[in-house]
Amino acid sequence: MPRFMYIWFRHLKTDWFSRRRPELRMLPFVLSSLQQGRVVIVAANSLAQAQGIDVGMAVADARAVLPCLEVIDDLPELASRLLKTLGEWCIRYTPVTAIDGEDGLLLDISGCPHLWQGEGAYLKHIVTRLRDNGYDARAAIADTIGAAWAIARYGRVKPIIEPGEQLDAIRSLPPAALRLDPVVVARLNRLGLVRIGDILSLTRQALRRRFGTELLLRISQILGAEKEMIVPIEPLLPFSERLPCLESICTASGIGIALQRMLEALCAKLQQDGKGLRKAVLTCYRVDGQVIRTEIGTSRASHHAIHLFKLFELRIPLIDPGPGIELFVLDAAATDEVSSLQQTLWAGDTDLESPALGELLDRLINKLGSDVVHRYLPDERHWPERSFKAAASLEEKTAAAWPCDRPRPVLLLSSPEPIEVSAPIPDYPPMLFRYRGRLHTIKKADGPERIEREWWLEKEEGQHRDYYSLEDAAGARYWVFRSGHYGMENTRWFIHGFFA
Amino acid sequence: MSMDQRNIIARLQQEILPLQGFKPVSLDAAADVRLGPMDRTFPNRRFPTGAVHEFLSSAPEQSAATAGFVSAIAGMLMQKGGVGIWIGCRRTIFPPALKAFGIDPQRMLFVDLLQEKELLWVMEEALRTEGLAAVICESPGLDFTASRRLQLAVEKSRVTGFVLRHTNRSPGTVACVTRWRITPLPSRTEEGMPGIGFLRWNVSLLKVRNGQPGSWDMEWREGSFRGIVPDLKSLSGEQRRKTG
């Protein structure tokens, strides 16, 4: 049997302003916004309401009633933002929370209250926490969403309706508790139907004829004959673990233990379904209402609890426990099928597909960022610095082969550095060159190897390069090139690499 | 010293080696690293795999020679497949060139870091990963504690690590198994032929635990190391005077 809880925030927006500016707590104040050329009150606090000022009045009229009234500009989107935050805060009590309209939260609490020793204590706990934080909240628990909504807003007797008793509980409530259109409510009132009990005594045919199907639907919903769907703030993930803590946790080792326990449970579930984790999000709900998120990613689907814990271990120092964490939620945000790798017969050699390598890379990437690990594939380009490209993945292959017919230096400078050269005759290798202030006398040389520029890719004018391999008297080997033809005005010499 | 005593000492030496982290590797499992004339200088008469080696260099030319020499060893380690990792901060290694040293550049992963202090952490993590063929790290700084950690990591995983230290400072004491310095040597071409010959290096093994340090001239030719005997003609005047 499902159970629902509805929390109604009577003065949601004004409570928030009072929380931010404590001096407002003792003053009647309203929030106003410009609507069709009039400044209209959109929210009023309880003190203002006690003076007869309510939502929908023009500010000028309200000022006439109460000259000392404080008027504050309304913030658009404030209500939905506040409800979202409050809804996320409520996830510590149940995983399914939803926003209802402008001023309410709906919680599917089926199977949750026993953790707080029953529904009475559960409701009291939530309402007390909200009231301590300055929110004027009313809550009710019932079998149906409609009944919880009605009792929270209009109930006067008791907030918790025992299973199956919603009919008796709503009989004495006004028709507005049925969540109806104001026009229909006005019509009901005009006809003298001022209690839900009066409406229920009429036949369904008569109701449908006079008030349309909406009223019948609402009645079915409140009594539980018709199911209602709720849209949770956080979509429920198939693989998710929750760990509520009796004592709030504020040490790194405590977080570690909690993580280990959740990961083991999560991985057992994943393993059963043959799935592996690609992305996991750890959400820590702090006692003071803050929510801290941290996430990890893996390069390959994994349900290896120890490995995943190692990835999270690097993040633990970044989690600020503040006054303490009371609930951990671990969600598998992305999962994939695990390709069950056949274990290699001769263990010892890693392949690019081996899980051990994948786990190492996951650790590096999660600590240092995704751009630290590179793997290169040959690229069919002319210039040496462009003759290789970064591979997108460990599996990527290319049809191009590594060129190995020409000598290539083992170290290549990221950009060629200019050198001073003296060469005897055109297109002969240099006799000597000066690099970083040192003179190198060339004993042996090879070349030239002309490498054309890639004019079809380049925007600016460039020159071809003539590369020479040189060896000096000490045996050091260099790769230098002349950019452009010999003896031209813009011809320059560069050193580009060192041979082994 | 009589023959008996020498045998006893040799046997004791063999018993000490495993205690120091030199585990005798079964012949078929071990990658075949052959260093020509240098092989007999190492404990167990084999280049120690599953250990951390330290290479010093001070000029870019020496760095290039070291990179070539290490690539050649890593190429031998990666001959039967396997993956290598090359870690550096301002890496200038040119991937296509690795092909010449027997490495398939696609099987080499490059880790490029922004901060030097992360180098050794990455290296340690990599060395802990069982089954990697070679882990090469260009890290100028390496102190005794860090090198001890690396050594402990490889004793478990049997990965071979290389630390390339490009530094002008004194290298200090480290717990690596060997310390090397590779200097390029002039290549030799046939009389009257133009061009540059096969790569030649002077390989000096400054330190080797339980082995015999020394200096060798080596040539990298067709995928293997060969020792070269310095011929008197190629020696400079000063060197000739030294050797007599």
C-alpha cells in the first residue's frame, strides 16, 4: 500500500526573505510584482495577513490599510528554485520527492517511516526541521496524493490518516480541498455544497452533468480509485545505493567505509545484471542542508568494487563534511554491458584491452584530468610534427602505417629553433653550425631530404624544408633543415631534433 | 683462494640475490633483453628486468642517446606484445622514431603532466600495474625515499622501470638497481662512403647492484646491440696518448 506525504509551505517566499533578513521577522511585509500596469501583492507574510492584507491586492490598497507595510520586489523563479532545493533536501527521507505547484512538496514515503520509528515521529521530525529553519510548513500523510494534499491544507483534526480512512477524514473538508478549478468551487459553493461529504452524497451522473468529469476524477483520485503519477525531482536510477547514517559522519575514513559498503552492494547488483559502471555520482547530504556531489568515470564498464573505490579514494579529500554527513547516495549514472574478457592463458603480458591497464588509466585520468594520457597513430601528412595524431581511444586502429624508410630523430623539438649555419655550396650539408652559443663542427652528414609544405592545408605562405642529418666531432647527431631555397633572402636554418 | 672457496662464495651470492629483489626468472617467461658484451656484468648474467634503472644525462644530445638506448631495451621487452608507458612533463620524444627501436608506437602510451611533483606518483602507480612491459619516466628529481618506493613497487609487479634524469646537479644516492650514462659516439662508415653509419653509444654503467660497473662502446645495428672495439685509428690524439 503506498503512502504519501504532502508538505505545504504556507509562506514559502516570505519565509525565505525573513531567513535572509532577520529584521523582517517582526514586520508585516509583502512581495510585489508589476502585473498589467498595477503593482500587485504576490506573497504576504503571516503578520501582514493578520492585518487583512492578502495575495492579489494592489500595493496601493494595502498601503492604505497599513501605512508601515514593507514592500519588497518579488524575485521571479524564486518559488520553484526554493522548492527544488527543499525537495533535494527531503531526499534524505525518501528517494521519491516531487514539486507540487508553487508551494508544496510531495513525497512518496512508502516503506520509509519505520526507519524513524513510525509515521508520527517521521512527520514530526521533518516538520520540526523545516520549522527550525524558518519555514512555516504543514504536512500530512495519507494513502493517496489527493488526501494528503487536502489534509495538509485544510485538515484541522490530525495530520496522519490511517490506511483506508481517507473517506471519513475528508468528509468535513470544503470542496476546494479537492484540487478543483476555482470556477467549479465557486459554483459548488453557490449551490450550497460546502463540504465534500455533501458532494459525495450526490449520484455520479448528476455530478458529471453539472460539473464535468474533472470533479469525478478528483474524487476518484482522493479516494484511491484512480492512480496518480508523480514526477520525482531526481529520476530514479535502476542502480543506486543509499546509506543513511545514525550518527553524522565527518571523517575521511568514515566516508571511505560508507563508500566501500555502498560500492560492494552496487557492484553485486551490477554483476547480477552483467552490467558495469561507466560513471558514478556520490551525493552526500550534510546535516546543515548542503548537498555535495562528486563523480568518477571509467574508461571501460567495470563492476570491480576495489578499483572503483580507488577512484573515489582520490576524491574523498575534496568532500567537505562540514558539521557532518547524514546520508550518502551512490548512483550509477551511466552503465554499460560488461564484455566478459577471456582471461589470457599466459598471464603477464598486458594488452591494450587488459583490465589492469584500464584501471591504471582510470586512476590517472580521475586524478589528473582526461587530457594527460595520449596514444598516437600515424597520420599521412608531410611535415614530421604532423605525421602522427592522437588516438581517441585505446581500441582505435588505422590503416596507415608508420613510415620507417627515412631516418627520424628520437627527440623532436616542439617548434624548430633557429641556428646559424655555414654551408660550403648550395644544397650541400652545413660545415658547422652554432646552436645555443656552441659551435658544432660537422664530420658526417646525410641529406638533403626535401619535405614539401602542405599548401592545400595551410593558410599562410610557407616554404619547403630540406632536412639534413648531421653528426659532429663529438658524435652527437642532429636533424636540421633549411627553410626555402639556398641563398634566397628569406632562407633560414633551423634545428628540429636530436638523433639517438 | 681455492676452487672450493670460490664455489662457496658463488653459491652464497646466488642465495643473497633473491633476498635483494633479484628473483631468478624462468627462461621462457622473461623477455629477451640482450646487451651484447654487457650481459655478463649483471647478476644472474642477465639484464635485470623487474627493477628500476636510473639514467643520467646533462645535455640534449645525451638525452637523445639515452632515449634511444632505453627505447631499444623497451623494444626488446615489448617484443612479445605488451604495453609501455612513457611519462614526462615536457616530452619531446617523437613517436614515429620509436619504430626504429622495435617499439610499435601504438602500443606506447604517453602521459603528459603539467607538474613535476606528479611524475613519480604516476610512475609508482604504473609500476604497480602488473603486466606492463616497460614504464619510462623523464623525471629530473628523484630522491632516496622515492626511488625506494619505486623499487618496492616493482618487486611485487615485476615491471621494468626506467627513470631518465636530465639534470646538471649531483644525482645523489638512490635505491635503483643500476645507474647509467649514455653518450653518443661518432658512427663509422665504410671508407670513403658518405652519410651517417649505425648509431653508436658509449654506455657507462656507473653503478650496478651485485654486478661489475664498467664502460662499453656499443653499436645498435639491425635490432641488436653489438660491442665495438675502439680501433686505434679513430682515436683522437689525446685518447691515443692515454691508451698508449
